[in-house]
Amino acid sequence: MTHTLPYILLMVAGMLARRIPLFPRDTDKSLNLYVIYIALPALVFVQIPRLQFSAQILIPVIMAWATLGISVILVMAAARLLRWPASVRGAMLLMVPLGNTSFLGIPMVQQYFGDAGIPYAIIYDQFGSFMALSTYGTVILALYGQEGMASARDMIKKIITFPPFIALTIAFVFHSFHYPVWLAKMLEMAAASLVPVVLVAIGFAMRIIPPGHEIVPLCTGLSIRLLVTPLIIIGICAGLGISGEAARVSILESAMPPMVSAGALASIAGLEPRLTASMVGIGILASFLTLQIIFVLSG
């Protein structure tokens, strides 16, 4: 609790700030833009040069896509068993396979593994979750939402123009480059701001909406996202003899609550906005307990 309390308090600070009229209603969006364009790229530049190239860096990528595939299968099985209507099925196919592996994932990985785990979290997020949102997420929105299918060109453009992805590419190319002292200091300062800014933004945007008749899909979706899928991943790793810090970080990332961006897209597309908002908010709160369980079991 000692380690988790500061994270919870920063989120509470964001929730309280939402009640202060001086803060604009879209403050969380401004904070998120700061993270995307400044803090997260800075963190990439700081952490990626510390990554040792080995087969271990492939583990987060493989496990991210394995998590997606397993989650999709489980959601489709639940949808068939529980006879969900198309809108609920579409919402679940968007919310459950896509985790909050960046905004919440990086702070949580830092909490459990320290700075050494952050490079693996970045790789999991950028080559896994973000690419999945841009490709798989677009397909789900086209099939179940009100938007048309985006072209492959648009998907690729979205990926290669995303600031953290640009930073990741540059950081890999100049992996052995030593920054000037002034630049290193600036990057470290910007990177250090990521966790508090992200947590305040999450708290500001958090909505806990009573799910009413949607309690069954909500509980089913969160159970798959927070517990069932990561437990399957743990079992696969144990069966294949996959271990080490890269694997443990990836397992923790597989247990993150639903992605905030996926919830926003689902709402825009008319896919059960109330349900998806509840999954994001309740999922974040529940994850403080479930992540601890997954962390212990992954060891």
C-alpha cells in the first residue's frame, strides 16, 4: 500500500481538480497531449539506449499480440454464450483486447519493476497495443461502429506519425549515441513528469457510471481483461519455459485495464458509451488489486 498510495492520491487529485471551475472541462485532453508529444518521447529517448539488444526484446511484441488473440477468442466465446447484441459484442471486442499499456502501464511497470522494466513496457505498448489499436481497432470500428473502414495507407500514416513511435525509431537508430549533458538533463526532466501528469489526467477523466443492466458484460469483460487472459499468458510462459524480466513485464502489461483511447473511439462510434466508460473507470480502480495478484503469480 505504501508504494501504491502516491499513485492513488495523484488520481484523486485529478478527480478533485475536475470539480474546480478554474480547470477547463478538457484539461485531461491537454495533459494527454503533453504526454504524447513531450513526456513519453522523452522517456523513450532516456530508456531505450539502456536496453540491451537480445532475443528478450521480442518477448513483449509476441506476448502483446498473443494477448490480443487470446482475448478476442474469449470475448467471442462469451458473446455467443451470453447472446450479446452486436453493439455489445463490438464494444467488448474493442475494450477487452486493448489494454491501457502506456498511460497506466508505464507507471505501473515502474512501480513494480523500477526503471529497468520501462524499455520492455515501451516496446510492448508501441509494437503491440498501439499498432493493434491502429489496425485491429480500425477493423472492429468498421465492422460494428458507424465509421467506414480506414485505408491501409491511413493506418500506416497514423503509426509512423505518432510522436512516441517516431522517438522510438530514432532511439533505436542512435542507440549507442551519447547525449550532451544539457540534452540528457532536459530529457530526464521531461520523462520524470510523465507519471504524475498521466495519473492526474486519468483521475480528471475518470467516470464511474452505474452499469445497471450492463453489469454482466461489464464484469465478464473486466474479468477476461484483468484476470483470465493474463493467467492464461502465465500458464503459457510456464509451459514454454519463458522467464526473465521481459516476460514478467509483458505479463503485467497483459493485465492492464481497458485502454482509454479505445473507450473514446467506442463512444464516438456509438458502441455502448455507458458500458465502455464504466469499463475504463471501474477497470482502473480494480486493477490496483488485480495487478498485485498477477505480479505475485508471475514470479
